Amino acid sequence: MAMMPRAWRMSIPGTAASAQPALAEVRHALTTYRMATGARPAGVDHLAIRLDQAWKIRHTSPDHRTQLGALLPGLIRDAQQAARQQE
């Protein structure tokens, strides 16, 4: 990146993250490692339904960022938990 001409670099405004309040929660779900709990993880079928719902929201809703911001953190955490239970 340092060798890339400045004109080619993409500028990311400082207000982009603040434009979506849920972004911090999505980022937290992606970057926080949680140990497996004793709770039963979500089943693959249940996760697939939720993932399909997220995909449809992303491609059909004019308010997809807000809706996904509410849905993704839990989906990410549940998918991570299910994957860890399989290890």
C-alpha cells in the first residue's frame, strides 16, 4: 500500500463508521473470541435459515444496513459457537 501512488488509494471518511451505529456491534462480534459455552449451539439448519434471511435483506431491503446491523451480530456469534463445538 505504501508503494501505491496516492491517487490510487481509497479514502475512507472518518464518518463512515458513525453513519451506522450497529457497525460497532458487528465489528465486535467478528473480532471477539468467545470460548464455547455449555449451551447447545444453534443447529446448521437454523443458521442456514438465518443466513438466507440476511442475504434476502441485503439484496431486497432499502434499509438493509440497519436491518443487518440488528441481525448479524447474533448470527455471527451463533455460527462461531456452532463451529467451535465441532472442533
